[in-house]
Amino acid sequence: MLCFSITALIIIFTVPVITFEPVWIGNAFSMESFQTIVDNEVLMESCGIQQESKIKNFPWAVSFTVDGVNRLGGSIISPYHIITAAHGFITTIGSRGNLCENKNWKKPNSSIYRSIKFLRDTRKVAYGGTCIRGHTDKYPNDPRCKKSDVIHNKVRAVLVDGEFASSNCLKGHDWAIVEVEKRIHFSENVRPICLPRPNMYYTKSLAVPGWGRSYIFNESGPLIHEIPMRIDRDCKRPWSDRLPADADDFICATSMNVSNYSAPRTCHGDSGGGLEYRDDNYGRAFLIAITSFGTRGCPSNMLARFTRVDMYLNLICNYTGVCY
Ligand SMILES: *[C@@H]1O[C@H](CO)[C@@H](O)[C@H](O)[C@H]1NC(C)=O
Ligand SMILES: *[C@@H]1O[C@H](CO)[C@@H](O)[C@H](O)[C@H]1NC(C)=O
Ligand SMILES: *[C@@H]1O[C@H](CO)[C@@H](O)[C@H](O)[C@H]1NC(C)=O
Ligand SMILES: *[C@@H]1O[C@H](CO)[C@@H](O)[C@H](O)[C@H]1NC(C)=O
Ligand SMILES: *[C@@H]1O[C@H](CO)[C@@H](O)[C@H](O)[C@H]1NC(C)=O
């Protein structure tokens, strides 16, 4: 009897407890107003549906751009909110994409986060189209993309999961909510993606839409592309990869064929983009996870890590009013 109760106790205590340390960049969210502005019935009706088209499209995909060049991805979830990765708002992430170069981080303090002024002055929030810039001399062009067709908005505030930085980027928590300046108006080309249900079923083959680099030595192009990815439940990294692969909120995935050198895979710039599942019955897209990081240099056998969204549904509900 005693043995039994001790076992029960241990089981209860080993269930992962997700902690959360909110860090605001910019003015704190006006949470009460979102509870009334965000109409969850409308969101549930319209989320994750693509317009009638043979070509798969991604009306929730967001690019944070600098001079028309993609820097970070994201997904629209409400008329005011985008879900993305926390590491896009941290100043000491290595320039070559290495995590947490500064091993001496203590408690997160505003200086390790980008300032709202910097974000407002340098970042454009682009969505509602496929092409983020027209032809330029400086960056790679795409023949299908002569003129940009996106809508621009600005960052008003960011809520970052502070545990990402305070645990030296080693324990997951790589997610953030961006609040935009102007209301996002939904249309054929602009829609929110559906949040997942807790522990929702999804297939092994998922996709990340985004404007990231096709491979490490190429600057990213102006046109959105879809990267099919395969879930790797064992989370097996190549020998050269020493980055963490076992946080409670990780989902791992690889390209569809790790031995094919040219198989599409997530790379720089895809961070923050959604790993989405399209429901078989209705073709609705669900935001299963957020692109976090992968094996350095995005080799063809790389292991990509994503932040599970279902673990943060209560927090997303509390801070954005998106609760369905
Ligand atoms: C962190 O914050 C403290 C107190 O606000 C400040 O004194 C310190 O300079 C900051 N750290 C850095 C590296 O700026
Ligand atoms: C480099 O990026 C451009 C723009 O996306 C693309 O058209 C080109 O094919 C890429 N080059 C290689 C070698 O992948
Ligand atoms: C994966 O790629 C390798 C190398 O390009 C190729 O030989 C192999 O047939 C591919 N496997 C599948 C299942 O397509
Ligand atoms: C490797 O991937 C590329 C890009 O998806 C594809 O075009 C090619 O057919 C693949 N090669 C093999 C051998 O599977
Ligand atoms: C959400 O807000 C409610 C009420 O303020 C609070 O009791 C609850 O702990 C919050 N949940 C999370 C996950 O922060």
C-alpha cells in the first residue's frame, strides 16, 4: 500500500511543468480589450482555410523583413497577433545561427532583448501575398516575382517567453507573440491559422511555408515556398550536431529524404514560421509548432527543432484572447 502511493506520487511529479516568465518589448498588451475584440467564433469558422485554388497557399504566413529581405517567419492567429520564435528578439544569438553564444546570461534583462524602437524602425511585418520584394541588384531575384504583393504592418509590442533566454536557449521555450500596430483585416489572402487542440493528432508529413534560405550559402529569395518536413519522433541528430534535442516542448523533423542533398529543408529565415498540419477532411491548417533551430549550416541530414504550440494554449488564450 505504501509502495503504491509512493509510486503514484512520483508519477505525478514527473509530469513536465511548463513555467513561463513573460518579457514585454514595447507596451504591455491590452489584454482586456482583446478579450472583447477577438471574436473566437469568427476565428474558429475562418481559421486555416485557404482560398479556392489548385495552388496551395498560406494566407497566415508572415515575413518580418529588412529592406525586402526576409529575416523571420510567423503565423497570423488573430486580427492583432502573430505567433513566432523568441530568438528573433534576442540580440546575442550568434550571427551564424548558433544559439546563445553568451554563456554568461543571468536573468533576462531588457538589454538582451531588441528594443521596440529598433524593431519599429527596422522591421516590416509583411503578409497577404507571396512576393516580399521586386527585382533588385543586391539580392537574388525570382522571375515570378517582379513586384511585391504584400501588405505591410508594424510591430507594436512583443511578448517573449523569457524562459528561453534564462535557460540559455537549451530548454525550449522558443516562442513569442507579436502584437501589430494596425488591425489585420481578413480576406481571401489574409487569414489566421488554427491553433491546435492539446495533443492533437497529426500526420508524419507536415509543411513549413516561408521565405527562408534554400541553403546556407544563399541569401533568401523574394517568393514564399513550402518546405515539406517529416516528423522524427526519436529526435536523432547527426553526429556533428551538439545542440539540445530533448526539451519538453520540442518536436523534431527532418527533410523528406535526408540522403538527398537538394531536398528542401528549413534554414535561416524560416525561424518563427509555422509547422502546419492540414486536416484530411476539410483541408484546414493547424499550427502544430514553431520553427526554432536546426543543425548548424542546415546540411541535408539536419535535424530541425520546433516549439510545440499546444503546450502554450492557455498562455496564448490569456494574452491574446484567442481561446477556442
Ligand atoms: C541589466 O539590468 C540591470 C538593472 O536594470 C542593469 O544595471 C544592467 O546594466 C543590465 N545589464 C546589461 C548587460 O546591460
Ligand atoms: C538561391 O536563391 C535564389 C532565390 O531564392 C534561387 O532562385 C536560386 O535557385 C538559389 N540558388 C541555389 C543554388 O539554390
Ligand atoms: C533519397 O535520396 C537519395 C540520394 O539522392 C536517393 O538515392 C534515394 O533514392 C532517395 N530516396 C527516396 C525514398 O526517394
Ligand atoms: C532530391 O530532391 C530534389 C528536390 O526536391 C528532387 O527534385 C530530386 O528529384 C530528389 N532526388 C532524388 C534522387 O530523390
Ligand atoms: C490565465 O489567467 C487566469 C486568470 O487571470 C489565471 O488564473 C491563469 O493562471 C492564467 N493561466 C496561465 C497559463 O497563465
